[in-house]
Amino acid sequence: MMRLETLSVFPEMFEPYMSTSIMGRARSAGLFSFDAYDLRDWTHDRHRTVDDSPFGGGQGMLMKPEPIFEAVRDISGRCEPAPYVVFFSPCGTTFSQRVAHRLARGERTLFVCGRYEGMDERVYELADEVISVGDFVLTGGELAALVVMDAMVRLLPGALGDDLSSVEESFEEGLLEHAQYTRPADFEGRTVPPVLLSGDHAKIAAWRRSDAVARTARWRPDLLEEACLTDEEWAMAQEILESQHEEGSADV
């Protein structure tokens, strides 16, 4: 069973999400366990202080190194194996489905969540990995930890009910997922592609693959470099890219 842990000044933020929907069902089924630790439990003053002003001046407050070092060391020694310790920072590895797969293979992961203007630089020596969930600023690392844990849990066998569900999602083959439709087949004149109504599973699979390549070429061409495409699929993608380039040039 995979063990997930978080260290934060707001541990109460996690439980509502971790006990709801897919996460809650997977947790109840024993696919993973979860513990949220309060960083303030490793402080030793009556105000339970976890932050202080930065040396050299500047706005905001920084998280102090002492409670973080003490907490990570304490948590790490509570059971075996020691956790794989993850911090969050704009300097980190960009989170992706590939990273999610790698982390999901781990037995125990501890996510350390920052707040305020950041953390004392010295705490990062505790990290086995530093991750960035994108080029934007969050109020705290709790949301980033939830994003990563959600992506990890849904990869666990049985978490989605249908194990093929995760295989067919975006990024699993280096491509965006194909377009999907449900009833009605005709909504205000907007019709579903006829092949999806044909009952011919081979043709449906071929259409879905072609659509995934086309959507990726239109919306995320950067993904094509690492996608495994046939010569025919590469040619189709190139046609779409060239068409978009021509359309963009015409708009100038």
C-alpha cells in the first residue's frame, strides 16, 4: 500500500479532498494511506512560530529552518522505509504525467508544503526532489501537493474502477486525449462523428487515435517531439502545423 504524507501549517486543508470521490474510494479500499502533519507541532515557543523576517530585508516572511528540519527528521524515522521527500518551488522539475508515474511507484512519499514568501534556502537539502506544478504563484504548497497526489493515486491499479481509464487519458501516450461525446447524438444541429455510432470498434479506435494526434498538433505541438507516431501520423501532424502557420501568417 502506498503511503502519502504531508507537512504543512494548514493540515486541515487536505482531509476534505482526500476523503472524497475517487480519492476517498481508493483510500477506503486500502490502496493508499494518508497522514497530514502540522508543522507547528515541531515548534518550541508559546506562539508556535514557523516564520521570521528575511535577512537583508524585503517584504513578507520566510519559513524558518528549525521546525522543518526537526519535523522531516522525526517523521522520516517513525517507520520504514524512510519517505521520499518532495518540496515545491519554481526552481523544481516541472510536474508531468511521467513524473506522476515515477512517484506512484514509490512506497512512501512526504510532501513538504511552503507558505508565506517561501522557505529558508537551507531546508531544500532535505529534499529528494523539488517539483514545480507550473509557472504561476500559489498562496501555499498545499494545492500543489493535492495536484500531485491526485495524479499519483489515479494511477494505482483499481483506483479508477476500470484500469483502462487511466491508459486512455491525455499524456499517457504522449498525446492529448481524443474528443469524447455522449447523448444526444444531435444537439441543436451539432452532431457526433458518425464513426462513433457505427459499432465498429476497429474503426472507432482508429478514429480516436487520429483525433488524438490532430488535437495534439493543434493545441500542444510541443508534445509531438516525444510522442511515438507512425510516418502517416507525422505527416498528418505536419499538415496541421503548416496550416496553422499559414493561417497565422495571413492574420498578420
